[in-house]
Amino acid sequence: MPETTRLMASFPCLECEATLLVAKPEHREFDCPRCGAKAKAPKRLVDDLELGKKLPFDAPAEAQQAIDHHVESAHVGPEAPGWVILALAIVSAALGSYAYGHSLLRPTQSDWALGGGLGLVMVMLPFGFTLQWLATSELAKKVGRATALIRKLDPRCPRCDHELMAPPGPGTFGCTACKGSLVAASGLIIVDESPRKNRWTQAVASALESERWIDEGGIRTPQKWMMVVVVFACLTAVWFGLGAT
Ligand SMILES: [Zn+2]
Ligand SMILES: [Zn+2]
């Protein structure tokens, strides 16, 4: 279920001065997650009827969109080198042509060509689909990893770097140090200024700045073996499928 973006209230921890947050009046008492001191939201904050009000935008969806976009644009899917594709095309066409031609008593030129074409289709289509599937699943894994990493970020005010408590949910609140208005969702914290989209994008970019794995492309060893198995199975199918006609 998507989490509702709410108006939260903030107050400083009396011990460590971190910004503490409360999203619902019934959650006013807790231990400061930064220093462990007992914390209690002031009555005037809790009595405010606006506390916990639903806001007219979906902060987690906005944040996720920025994460997806960042990973997608940096991601290089597994790609096969040109010479591999060319060699594979030649081998599968030759094999198809040979197998089909030799299965007929008097093969004509068009029979050889037909065999070649069939061989090409039977190998290159599954090859392309498998590569595409690998690229898609790799991207989904990277998005998951980036999202999990961002959730573990140390929550700090993006304006003044003041320590914050991890927000109890998505929503807006004020930094108790610089009084800036902030929005939090999914581990990201941005300044509440429009366009928010740009703010999320910047926050994601700086959070994932040093994560080199995002733009690492190429085919990893298990994937290579998978491609080899697919190609081998397809070539076998060409040999027996076309040869037995
Ligand atoms: Zn504290
Ligand atoms: Zn601040």
C-alpha cells in the first residue's frame, strides 16, 4: 500500500538537539533515535489540528521516480560485441542451409537459401530475446539495490546539514536548526521548493555519486554461460529440426 504523504511536526531533542519528528498525536513520546534520551513533542505541536494532515502529492512516488530515472540513465545493459553477433549469424545461416539442403534429395538454390534463413531466425531471435531479458532483469536488480542503499542514508538537513531523526513516514516538516521547510520520502530529504522533481533528482544523484556499479555494463560470467547454453540449444534445434525434414 502506498504511504500517505503527511504534514509532520518537528522539535529539537533536548539532549543532542537533533530534529525530532512526529506524524501523529498518539506518537508524541519516544526515545531520541540519535542519543536515546526521552523525547516528548510539545503540547502545542500535538494539539495542532493540521498535524498528520494528508498532503496533495505523493512524495514516495516522486522519490522513486527520481531513483528509477537515475539508475536507468546510468545503466548499460549486457551487450554482445558486434563480431559475436556477426559470427553467430554466419554460423547459424550456414548450419541451417547445410542441414536443410542435405535433408532433401535434390535441393535447389532456393532450398539452400530457405534453410539459411530459417537457421538465422531460429538462433538470432532467441539470442536477442535472452539478451533483452537479461538487460531488463539486471536493471530491476540495480534499481532495488539503489533504493535499499538510499533508505539507509544518514538523515540530515540538505540546507544546513543538521542531524535529523529518520522520518516516521513520508511528509513535510521544518528543520529545527535552519527553519527550512523540507520534504522526506524513502530515505531522501529535500528542500521543499518547486520544482520538487529537480530536487529529488539532485538528491538521488548526490546519494549515489560514488556508486560505480550503477554504470558498470557488460556481461557477467554466469550470464555468458547462459548465453552459450541458449546458443548451443538453438544450434542443436537447427541441426536436428531442419535436418530431419
Ligand atoms: Zn537526542
Ligand atoms: Zn536545516
